[in-house]
Amino acid sequence: MKKIASYSVLLGLGVLLISSCGSNGNVAEKKEEIKDTVATEAPKSSSEKNEAYLYALPSPMQIATILKKAGLKYYSGLTNPIENAGKYKTGNLVTKTLGLGTYLSDLSYCILNKQNQESKNYFKTCSQLSESIGLAKAFQDNNVPTRMEKNMTNGDSVSKILSEIQMESDNVLEENKQSYISVIAFTGAWIESMYIGTQVHVKEKNANVTTNIIEQMGIAENIIKALQANKSVDADVTVLLQDMNALNDIYNNFKSVKEIKATDPDVIDPAKLTISGEELSSFSKKIEEIRTRIVKG
């Protein structure tokens, strides 16, 4: 896979995440930015189009940062217990990778909420689990463990280190022709972030968190395309694809979403979203169902 394709799509994801976080930007302008960003380096062949949806391991801070800005507070017990790491190590590749994805999300949640000891525990767990996937180099080279230990309270330094891990992971996976692993890890991280967000909503009833959770469905379509392009890799990827399609169906049947898409199918204006308690409950239950399956390994 050409690195330029991977990063142009990842950049498009970043634009989408940033646009969903802002409250004063022009929606039409953001829509054009997203289209232009993804289209600039878009490959033409059928095989290249499939490869374009293979994401690098997500920056574990991206989604968590958006939810944090929306008021996502830290609650002990919401993250995937590190004790589960043992069963992921003995599972198949999809199980291991989904486990790593959830822990990357949990690491972000803990770092952003200044849970230093928990952050150290989750980084160590991510590092150990990466070995069983063939990504030990990304988590252990360049003095990464020591640097993380020393800089855990420095957000800028941690973000830089995590970016290095992401880039090195992408390089390793490309060299080994296993870029599909990035898709699976991303899906696990995304599901975990959505789970934490919905659970915090139950405790807080924070409308900002709710809105930002739903806005993240803007990237669900790309996740689905990425899984679709790689469903033949493993039967468990097909199951994951079915889960994401089911979740997307729930979202697309929200009353306000259907009304907005009737006039503008490309971009959902957050200001027009009105999600009922019943709709959010059905969405949250599906997220929890998917996440429970992932956590069980």
C-alpha cells in the first residue's frame, strides 16, 4: 500500500474529527475541505480504492480529545480491565488486534484525564500485546517505554511519542502486507471510545457529550468501507462488519438524521441534530453489545 494513500485518508479523518468538534465553523466549507482532502490523492484502480480505506493505527488521542473537550469526565471502572490482556494474547489475530485497539482508547482516556498510574499500566499492556501482533518494534524502539514513563504528565510529549508509534506501526504493517490490521485496531479503539462516551452520558446526562458521540458516526461509514474491503481476511472481520452496519442502521434511522439527509446526504449539521432518549438508548445498547463481545475476546 502506498503510504500517500494511507495518510491522505487519515488526514481526511482528522479534518472530519476537527470539524465535528468545532461549533462555529461553516458546515459547507467543512464539507468541501473533507472532499478535497480525501480526493486529492485518491487512487483510481479497484484494488487501490480498497487499500485507501486501510487506516494507520489511530492516534489514540484523537477521538478521546474531542470527547474530553465536550466534557467527558473520568470514571473508574469504565475501561477494559488490563487483566483481560492475557486472553487476547492467546486469541486469534483479530481478537488480539481488537484488544489492542480498546487499550489504545483506554490509554487516551486515562492520559487526558491525568490518571498517571492507570496510563502507565495501559501503555505497558499495549506494549506487551503489540508483541503478539508483530508490532513490538513500534512500542519498544527509540527508547519509547522510558520516554513515556518520564513524560506521562506532558501532553505534548506524549502525543508526539504516540504519533511516532503510529507511524512506525504503519511502516511495519505495510512491509508485512498486513495493513488490514490497522482497520481492525481502529475499529476496536473507536468502539471503546463510543462505549466510554455513552456510559459517561448515563452518569452525567451531558448534552455536549451526547452530541459529540453521535457526531462520531460521521466516520462510521469509512470504517465500514475499510472492513468491507477486508472481510475476506477473517470470518471475525465479517462479524465486525455486520456489527458496524447494524449500528449505522440505528443511527441512520434517527428522526433528525433522516430529515437532514433528505436535504444534504453528505454532511450532518450538528446544530440540527435532536436525538431522543429512546434513540440514544438503542444506540448505546448496540455499542455496549459490540464492546462486550470484543472485551470477552
